[in-house]
Amino acid sequence: MDKNYQYKKIVLGGTFDHFHKGHKFFLEKAFEVGRRVLIGITSDKMIKDKFLSSAIESFFLRKENVCQFLMKKNWQERAKIIKINDFTGGVDKLKKAEAIIVSKNTYQNALKINDLREKNGLKKLQIIIVSEVLASDDKIISSERIRRGEIDRKGKSYWLQVLSFLKDSEKLVLPDNLKEKLRKPLGRVFSNTKEVIKFIKEKNKEFIFTVGDIVSYHLIKNKVNPHLLIFDWKTKRGEVDKKVKKTLEKIFPNKIVNQPGTIEKKAFLTIKTCVEKILSKNEKRAVFVDGEEDLLALPLILFSPLNSLVFYGHWQFGVVMVEVNEGIKNKVLKLLRKFTA
């Protein structure tokens, strides 16, 4: 506390969802120039209209992540955390505040706060704009991009990591020593369609994706239309029934070639692009695979937004459900790293 700080009290606010590298830089700047730092964290009510709000962490968890970072830096005694319910966070009436830390995106809010402070007879805050931190793909790191499934908290792009695995190859090949491990379900197993439909209705997730003809067919027949479905008109190495084919024939899919035991570069790219279009345009998509789609649950999980559901057929157990989170994405990356290019 002996250091001569530029400001006695500085304020900042944010959602701090999926606490990431950019948040750390933001806070570091505040504690570099401010003796005391007031940190406003948006309430759960305030974030309900944000994109993919169902994947945003609870206020308790977001606050806990900030607290852990402050403790690691030994800054907790210089900080005060409050819950905020609007963009001012009460700063428009805070007498002792001298400066506010913002990003380019929130600069306009700082101007509005200063206008309100003037009306309240208070001195305007000095506005400090902190530059954004870039991810490995040279785009800004943001909580929304993490929720979209594009990057991790360190700003590493999932797509660029896939390209590093592929090197100069056009496909990844499943090695024999990994086959047994991939036979184990990646998530929860359902033995019948009734259980699956009940689960979907209870969870009421924003996005549902499927890999496999039979699981896709049964969901459609039960009036659950996946946002993205991947199929190859095969089941247990044989042709699907005419009724399944007739249902799936009504869909106009993207077509890719993907040989058994491989994941083609084109398959990675097609799935990634489909998910992006689903999120940006709210369109439903389908991919028909000339070859085999068994391994395509892996890239689908990797590129799916957090909190979405991926269902895939398992020849032995029935239907496997994966609730997409950061942990399962990391598990998929570890598996793909063991493939051969």
C-alpha cells in the first residue's frame, strides 16, 4: 500500500463469465493505477438477454472466480466486489470514485455514467480504455466466444488446434491403440427413445445436435428437430430401413466424403461452418456423409456451443448424450491429438 497510485479509488464492471485471459488483463490494469478498486459484477437477472445466456455461469461462480484471482495476486484487501443490476452499478452517485476502467465496447456506458454524475453534481470520472486481448486466431477474447465454443479461456482457437493436428494432411486417422478407448461412451447412455425424449424436455436446452441415422430419425419422429444432424444412411454397417431413409431424404444436407476410421479435414470444416451458421442465422443444418460418420461426434462436440446437447448412436449401448462443456472439449482435443495425420 506504500506505492503512489495514480488514483485513490477506481471502478470497473463486467459479467466476468468463464473468467479468461482478457479479464485478468483488465483487472491487472485497474490495480496498477488504483489504490482501491471497486469491482461490479452483473447479477443473474441482468444477463438474461445476453447471447447464449443459458451457458453463462451463475453470479456466485463468476464472483468466486474473480475472488480466486484477487487472492492469487494478494489484492483482496484493496478490492471490494458488489453485485450490479444496471450499467451504472451505482457509480453515478459514488462520491469518492475518481476513474473508471472500460473496454472499447463499454466506453459509451462510461460517457453515460459521467453525464449522470454531472446531473448529480459530482465530478466526471477519468475514463481509462484498456485494449482487448487477442486469441490465437487474432480475434478478441470474449466470454461470448467461449460460450460459442470457438475458443478456450486461454484464448486458444479449437479450429487452429485441429489444424495443428492435421499438419499438412487432409485427414486424421484413428490409430489401432485408440479404438478400444473410443468404444467407451463419451457421456450418458440411454437405452430407449422414451428416456431420451423425456430428458430433452426436462433439460430444455437451446441447441440439440445428432450424429447417426437412427437417433436422428427417432428424435424427428418425436417432434424434436435437431439443429444439426449428421447421417450416412447406415446402421451397424448395414443400410437403414426405408422409413428412416424416407424421413432423412426430406432434408437437404451438405454432402461430405469421410472414410471409415478417419476424420477428413473437410468434415471438420463443414461441421464448424454449420454450427457457426446455426448460431448466427438460427438455421437448421444437416450433413450427409458418403462413407462413415461414426467419428464425427468428436468434431461436433469440439465446435458446439457450451451447454448444448450432442446425441450419437452407439452400436452396443444405444444412444449416448454429451452435455457440452469445457471439460469434454478438452477430452476431445486429447483424443484427437493421438490420431495420426
